[in-house]
Amino acid sequence: MFNPFNMAKDMKGMEKMVKPALEKFMKESGFVKKDELDKANERIDSLEKRVAELEKL
């Protein structure tokens, strides 16, 4: 018989097992955090502006 309480308990157990592996995979596969990506995009934008200013001269 289906018992939703047991299913929730099983899912918590699976999460505990899968979460460390998922975090390791994300670190090793090249995924980046959103704040790191935003900083890189801001830096690229500022460099593009500087290059555009130098091209005008």
C-alpha cells in the first residue's frame, strides 16, 4: 500500500546520498556560481568599453 510518509523519508535518505556527489560533479565539470559569472560579465563589459574608447582615438 502507498504511504506518502515513507516516501518522504526515503527521499530524504536519497538526498543525503546524492547531494555530495552532485556538488562534486558540479565543481569538477566547470559549472560556476552565479555571482562569479556576474563578476566576470561585469569585467568583460568594462574591458569592452575601454577598447571601444581606445578605438575612437
